[in-house]
Amino acid sequence: MVVIKRFKKQAIIGFIFLIFLIAGWFYPIIGFMVPACMLFGIGVAFLKGRKWCDWYCPRGCFYDSMLKFASPQRKIPDFFKKMPLRLVILSFLITVMTLQIIRHWPNPFEIGKVFMTILTATTVIGVILGLIFHQRNWCYLCPVGTMTNLFGKNKYPLKFNSDNCVNCKLCVKTCPMQLEPNVTLSDDCLKCGTCVDVCPKKALDL
Ligand code: SF4
Ligand code: SF4
């Protein structure tokens, strides 16, 4: 079953993420994994949209497999989904990161610390949002999520057959991004296949 396999992968990667998050403060060179992950996620977007954010993204895995159980699973406010806000956050974080890299150039340990600081700060914000609203709230604000949304438009789209749909909304209830694949297709779809798996009428496909 897609859902169980996905959860197992997310739990393993999410656990590794926590180890890296701690180890990175003792060995800042680990921080270079951050830009590597960003570039990989953007590369995936050109072929498969936000597939990176499904179970490749270590932080997304941590949110879905661990934070989820402490989250009240409230509706993510529409405010966080607005593209202008997402672009402001993307621009802000890229600017801060660039200025700090220039400041510490060419010291790899200090630059690694810059990456670790940004990773830790944004993860903490994500955890707070998860504890207030929903574990994937941050994924609407994450710079990689915004870029993969923009670069991955219409890539590897979910297919929906409205003739088969009986409007049971099981897909809506299980979507980790709180999307409505039975109503509209979204560029924030993670291509996770959860909705495809739960649909009793095979109205969805990837
Ligand atoms: S719409 Fe379906 S495939 Fe897309 S994120 Fe939601 S559950 Fe996953
Ligand atoms: S789970 Fe399938 S049948 Fe139910 S609302 Fe979603 S697409 Fe329609």
C-alpha cells in the first residue's frame, strides 16, 4: 500500500534528518547538505513538480512522520498559501543566505554554520506552525516548495476522472497538503499518490 510504504520511508529519512540537524552544529560542514538538497529539489521539479517534497525532502519527512502526531491537523490558513507572501519569504531567505555567505567567504566552516542556522530557524518555525495548525504548513512557505511550485508547473500532473468520482472526499481527507484533487489540480501537489491509493472508485491516477 502506497500510504504505508511512504510512511516507512518518511520515518527513516525523518529520523536521519534529526541526527543531521544535531550533528550539523558540531560538524558545520554537514550544512552543505542544505544547498545540495535545494538544488536537487529544484532539479526534480523540472520533471515531476513538487515530488521532491513528498518523501525525498528530509524535513518534509520529519514533519509527516513525526510532527504530524503532535499537530492538531487544523486547516492551513489560506493566507499562508498566497504566492506574493511565498515570494517575499523566498526572496528574504535567499538574500540573507547570500549576504552571509559573502560575509564568511571562503571559510567553509562558517558558511556551513550559515546553512545550519537557516535550516534550524526555519525548521523551528515549521514546528511551531505544525503545533498550531498542520504539520505541512511550512511546506507552503518553504523556499524550495515555492521554487518547485513555480518550476514544476503542470509537470507529472495528477489525472482525475470526474465520471468515476462519487464525491466521498476520502482523497481530501488524506491529502498531506490539504488539497482537493477531486475539485482542482494544484501545483502544490506532492505527487505522493495517497489520494490515488484511497480513492474507492479509481477516479484518480498519476
Ligand atoms: S493531491 Fe493527491 S498526490 Fe497530490 S499531494 Fe494530495 S494526496 Fe498527494
Ligand atoms: S476519493 Fe475518489 S471518489 Fe472520493 S471524492 Fe476523491 S476522487 Fe472522488
